Amino acid sequence: MAFNTKTKRNFFVSYLKGWAIISIILIHLIDWSNRNLSASELWLKELLYPSVLFFIATAGSVVYLAYAKYDLWTSSKKLWRRGGELVGVYFLYNILKLYLYDFSAEPFYAGFVASGKLTLYNILSLQAFTAPISIILTIGVFLIITPLFLFLAKRKLAKLTIGLMLAVLVYVNYFLPLPANVLTDWLYAKNNIMFPLALWLVPYLLGFYLAIFGLEKHKGRLLVIFTALTASCAWPLFNFHESFKITYHMYPLKLYYLLASFAFMYLLFYLFSFLEKAGNRAANFLLALLRLLGDSTLAIYIYHWAVIDLTLWAFYPRLDFIWLTVPLFLICYIILKYGQLREYYKSY
């Protein structure tokens, strides 16, 4: 989703989106090349994982910032078209890969091959996938239902209404026992797709909600709030001797991961503020690069998966080759966008 920021406030959204796509790509390079990491490197890798939440939360923020200015019908048409495109890309990618790809080239699919889940029916019914890009499907569905949130945002007591909606969603997801049926199986995915709609709607809607106030406008207060809430979720983990690693709480999405990620997000906002104030060439170039990558996160996300899949297919079992081909793809993208990168750099 392209989003060219024009005010200082909105730069923070692009910085965060740029950070998110770089971090997600690094995660995929590490995981899909089967690279062995030391204990200290594994802990550093944990700092990358909040970016998965940023990817969805900033989509919610960008929708409000980009579309709230339009009348509801105009914004709805744009969102339905964009959401439909993402859903279509998800199914097209998976179906093409199902019939064209050699799945023995990727160890990730061993379980799916053994269980016989790699079928067209299971892909269409969301019971299996041939490409791990289900985050695209989830965001696409969220965009399609977002006109409802924009409608509420234009009404009186909008902040209160959306805040109550968030509170109810959190309560239903984490504190209300739900019966097992077709609807809950679909909303919560039951380990079929990695980003079930009901769980990941919380960070998306929270990103939308915070954008109404100004995502980074109250960063000090929100850092304290999210840090305190994270600590309240961490205390039970300590009592039951559970891991504090974020990765242990991502799938399915748990409150600890959600809150810790938002707390980390507001720490990053302080880092971005520091870099803006530094004003040196290195800081300005880094910020310009983050903005450039942040402008096209969804496209970069889809294309980098295509590069990974093609590399593993062509050079299997040399999984480490993705450390060459994916950076080359990013370099080519930056070169093609050099004029835009230069303009961003000059703006500081």
C-alpha cells in the first residue's frame, strides 16, 4: 500500500513501515536458509519479531491517515478494490505455486505434503497454503471491512465507540470461552492460516485507533501505558515459568506479544526522533531509506517471497543463496527508486 507522507507527523508511520519490512525480510532470510544462530543472536532476533505486528498495525494507521479525508463512498470503493486485489494475489500465488512448484525444495512444506493438505480445495477453504503469505490475505480482508471503521470515525463519540469495540474484541478473543463451530474455526483459523482474522484484527484496529489521536503524538504517555500493560501480562509468565521470548507468543497471537510489540514501537519512535534531530548525513540517509521502503511494503513483501521461492527452487539444496538474491532484489528496487530516495534525503 503506497503512502507518501507529506508532514513530519506522518514520517513516523513510514519509518516504522520501513523498519518492519526490513526486519521481516531478515527473519525470512534467517529461517528459510536454516542458518544456525548463537544464543545471543537468537535474543537479538527476537527484536525483529514485533515488526510482524507493525506490518498489520501500520496498515490500519495508514488507512485512516490516507482515506479519512475522503467521503465514505469514495474511500470505500478504493478500499474494496485494494482489499480485493490483495485477496486475489494471495489465492493466485498459492494456486500457481501448487501446480508449478517442487515442494521438496522447501523443508517448510514437509508436514503439508505428508498430511496430503496441499490440494486446491484446502487452499480455497484456508485449510492449507502453498506460500506463507497469509498476512496478505488477512490485510486484504481487513481493508474490505474498514469502511465500517471509517464510518464510525466520522460519527460523534468516534474515539469512545472504536475504543469500546477494541475492548470487546480483546475480551472475546482472550477472556471469553468460545464454542467450536464453523464460524469460530474460520475466525480463529485453528492453526490453518498463520494470521487468523479475529486475533489480528486487534492490532489492525488499534493502529487505526491510535492514528486518530496521532500515532506518535503522545509517544511518552503511550510508551508508559503499553510497558505497564506488558508487565501485567509478563507477571503470569514469570509465575508459570514460561518464556519471555516474543516468538513463543506470536502464533496464535497472545496479549503479551501484542502489548510488548506496541511498547517496542514507541521506543522506536524515540529512536526515529533522535535520528531526525541528529541531522547528519548517515542519519538522514537511513531515514530516507526507511521512508522509501515504507512507501511500498506490501509490494516488496510479495516480491521478496517470489525471489525466495524462485531461488530455493532453482538452487536447491543451496538454501543460503537467498542471502544473495534477496539483497540484490532490494538493491535493484532502491536503484529504480533512486530519484525518490534523493528527494527524501534532500528534505532533511
